[in-house]
Amino acid sequence: VLTFIRLGMHLVTAIFIGILFYDIGQEASQVRNNSGLLFFSLMFLMFSAFSATLIT
């Protein structure tokens, strides 16, 4: 059950991030947005891994 909840959480977050950062491109003017996407993705993965150890 916990695995399905975690899978759903990842899917919803992936859709939200995809909508938020859709078509930001690789232009030099968008560097801040690109780095924000990388930072948010890494933080989400790190905190979801930490929450798995806290729950069990």
C-alpha cells in the first residue's frame, strides 16, 4: 500500500513539475529556471528518500 502511495506522489509531482517548467529551453537567459528545476528535482528525491526511512 505504501509503495502505491509513493508511486502516486511521484507521478503527481512529476506532472506538476512538468507543467511548471514546460518549454524553458536551453537559452542562456533561462539559466535560473533550469537550475531551479534541477534543484527542485534533487530536493524532492532526497526528501522522499528521507521520508521512507522516517516512516518505517
